[in-house]
Amino acid sequence: MKYQYESQRVAYPFFIAAMLLFVGQIVFGLIVGAQYLWPDLLFPAVPFNIARMIHINLLVVWLIFGFMGSAYYLLPEEVEGEVYSVKLALVQFWLFLVGGATAIAGYLFRWHDGREFLEQPFMIKVAIVIVVLMFIFNMIMTMIKGRRRTSISIVLLIGFLGLAVFYLFAFYKPANMTVDKFYWWWVVHLWVEGVWELIMAAFLSFLLLKLTGIDREVAEKWLYVIVGLTFFTGIIGTGHHYYWIGTPAFWQTWGAWFSAIEVAPFAAMVAFSFKMVGKRARNHPNRAAALWTVGAAVLSFLGAGVWGFMHTLPQINYYTHGTQITASHGHLAFFGAYAVIVLAMASYAVPNIRKIGPTHQKAEIFAFWTMAVSMALITLSLTGAGIVQVYLQRILGMSYMDTQSHMTLFYGLRLIFGVTFTVGLVVYLYDFFFPNRAGAALIED
Ligand code: HEM
Ligand code: HEM
Ligand SMILES: [Fe+2]
């Protein structure tokens, strides 16, 4: 099926920008990964802290581009009406692109301000808020003008409203380090283990509906369960970051219990996907999009659910806090949940926008497995590094730098799997930018 609403096309530039920025993220990922082995690489032009900042900021920016593009594609079909203002969407697109690019380029010239993930200079932060407000206004107006409002569209709206509201804590920079960290997590944790999860659940439901042909009522029931579990566990679950930063001791109990059950919404997404695919009413020709969709549920369950649970209890986190165990979880969780759901939406939506059949399925399926397996191996390498680090540094009391010298094997492996990840990405992007125009025909036989 091709797109039904002309204004859905406005999603296209958002997806293109997302892909280009994704490339940038990975280039800088390879640079920081290489700097772990050759610390002088690119010094002093691009030191580690700056390259790392660019790696993780590009990640967040491309994901938000992907979220916005996905929302512009999804909304018209969900609410049965065109996007309220395509012009506003395009203005908002360019403002975000210029703002985002300025921020990233600025980092290279040491123009940054703030804490990890929130290093954007004040003016850029203001621009980001304006862009997001323009987007949310467009979204609300589209929903008001549309013929209906579905649960998927409402959950998506709540997700974006939350994204905007919690970002405001990026402006609050108290001098006291405990208070500072306390609110920093209101952006970082309440995003990825709260409102972004709603955005993901909305996209997942939309994709499963389109790809399996199952009744909307079934999907909606699952969506309510996932949203309920997310709020119930994720909000108080913030306590798993309040064990050792000078916050009251009761957080060790509350954080442990609630974050332990944060696995539940991710498990529910896996059950939801398998149920829907198992009972599918038809086989959608875009099998790759279905693979990315189920992949998001499974990989986020592994990265966020399993790798998150692994270090979320204070008895364990006491040893693992801030080690490579944290980085291993951060990678599989961010990739499995948010990168993969955006790639799933792109795989489904972009061929429709181009009015051609699904893209080259073999290439896309190869890209999925290459990227997923590489990221799993990056995660395992970092887990290995983390185990060595915890033992030598936290249990035997070896110094930080001495410990690092015993971890180079794992850093080498991380870089190798970073390269294989890049191969998968190149295949995905080749298919994205040079689609197989005979794709539809290819699928039919
Ligand atoms: C898709 C969802 C998730 C994403 C994207 C994510 C990402 C991250 C990232 C990037 C960090 C490192 C932050 C930093 O210090 O710079 C982190 C820390 C942490 N995450 Fe997650 N996470 C997710 C879900 C979860 C879940 C469900 C749990 C628990 C079951 C969890 C448990 C933790 C814990 C305990 C830490 C702190 C580690 C430490 O003490 O160093 N995460 N997460
Ligand atoms: C080519 C593949 C990649 C390589 C070599 C790589 C390498 C790195 C390195 C060296 C760091 C700094 C870790 C530290 O400070 O100790 C880092 C941080 C990070 N990267 Fe990657 N990365 C890659 C791909 C990705 C992807 C695909 C994602 C997510 C979609 C991602 C998300 C993150 C996050 C969230 C952090 C911050 C982690 C934390 O604070 O614990 N990276 N990466
Ligand atoms: Fe968290």
C-alpha cells in the first residue's frame, strides 16, 4: 500500500537527516573507540571528551529527527487527516537541522555548556525548545483537525509532551553536585525509561497493526498495559541512579524494587510483538520492516531489560557503578530500543513515501543481522571489560589507570565489532539512498 495522505511526504527529509546524522554518530563512535587504543589519535584537534560528546549528542539528535519523521508519517493515517501545516513542519525541520549542526560543529571549537548529553550551549537549548514546541503544536492541531483520535496518537503525544517538559531540566544547573545530578536524571532517565518508551510503544503498535493486519482493539489493549507498566516502574525507578550520589538512603530500597520491575514493559513489548506476528492476518511483503519491528522489541528487552536488570540492584551496582558494565548496557539499550525502532519506521515508511515497493529485502535483512549481531558483540566485549574492571579496580583496589591497561583486549574487540557494525550500516544506507526500484516485483515472486 502506498501512502494515503499527501502530507505524509514531509516525513521524508526527517528520515534523510536522521540517516546522515547516524553516519556522523558512528564515525565519531569509531574515533572514540580507536582513542581507547591510541589515546593520541587526532589530539589536540579532536580530543576524547569532544569526540565522545559528538558521538552521544549526534545519537540523540538523529533519534529525535527519526521520532519526528515517524510521527509525521504515522499521524495522518492514525487521525485520518492531513498534517496541519506542512510549511511549519519544514521550517521546524530546517531550524532543527541548523541548530543541531551548529551545536555539533561548535563542540569542535570547544563551544559547549552543561552536563553529559546536555552539552548544548544555552542558545542552542533555547532553539531546541522552540523547535519541539513547533512540532508539538503541529501535532496537536493535526489531531484536532483529524477525523478521529486513536490511542496510538494520544500515547505518542504524551510521549512528545514529556520529552519537551523533561528537557527543561537541562536549563537548571544548581551548584550543589548532588542536586545537579538529581535533576540531570530527570532528563536522561525519565526520557529513556519513561516518555521515550511511550513513543517507542506507539511506533511499535502502529507497525504491528500495519504489518500483521490484526485488529486495532487487540493492539490497543497491549499498548495500555505497556504504558501503565512504564509509568508504574519507570518514575520511581529513577531511584536506581540515587544510590551513591548523596540522596537519602531510602532510595536504595525504592530504586531497587521499582527498577527491577522496569523489565516488565520491555517483556510486554516482546510478548506483544510475538502474539501479533503469530496471529497475523496476512504476510506483508515488507518482511524487513517486520524484522526490524520485532527486533526492536527483542533487542530492547535484552539491552534495557536484561542488561539493565544486571546492575540495577544496589548490592551489584555498588561494584559496577560507572564502569564499562554501564557502557555495555547503554549501547545495547539505546540501539535496541530507539535506533532500531526508528530504522523499523524508516524501512516501512520510506518505500511508501517514494511510491515504490519495499526496498531490497535481502540487503535489508543482511543489514539487520549484521548490525544487531555486531552490537550484541560490542555489548559482550564491554561486559568483559567491565568484569575485569570490577574485579581489579573495585574488588582488588587496583588504580583506575592500571586497571585500564588490563582491558585493552576488550577495547580491541569493541573496535573490530564497531567496524562490522559499520558494514551493516553501509548496506542499510545503500538500500535507503539507492533503493531497488523493482523492489515490489522482486517480492512478489
Ligand atoms: C531503552 C531504555 C534504556 C536506555 C536507553 C538506557 C540507557 C542508559 C545509559 C546511557 C546509561 C548511562 C548513563 C550515564 O551514566 O551516562 C544508563 C545507566 C543505567 N541504567 Fe539504563 N537504559 C535503559 C533502561 C534501563 C532499565 C530498564 C534498567 C533497569 C532494569 C536500567 C538500569 C540502569 C542503571 C542501574 C544505570 C546506572 C549504571 C551506573 O550506576 O553506572 N536501564 N542507562
Ligand atoms: C561503531 C560503533 C560504536 C563504537 C566503536 C562506539 C564507541 C563508544 C565509546 C568509546 C564510547 C565512550 C565510552 C566511555 O566513555 O567509556 C561510547 C559511548 C556511548 N555510545 Fe557508542 N559506539 C558505537 C556505536 C554506538 C551506537 C550504535 C549507539 C546507540 C545507538 C551508541 C551509544 C552510545 C552511548 C549511549 C554512549 C554513552 C554510554 C555511557 O555513558 O555509558 N554507540 N561509544
Ligand atoms: Fe535509569
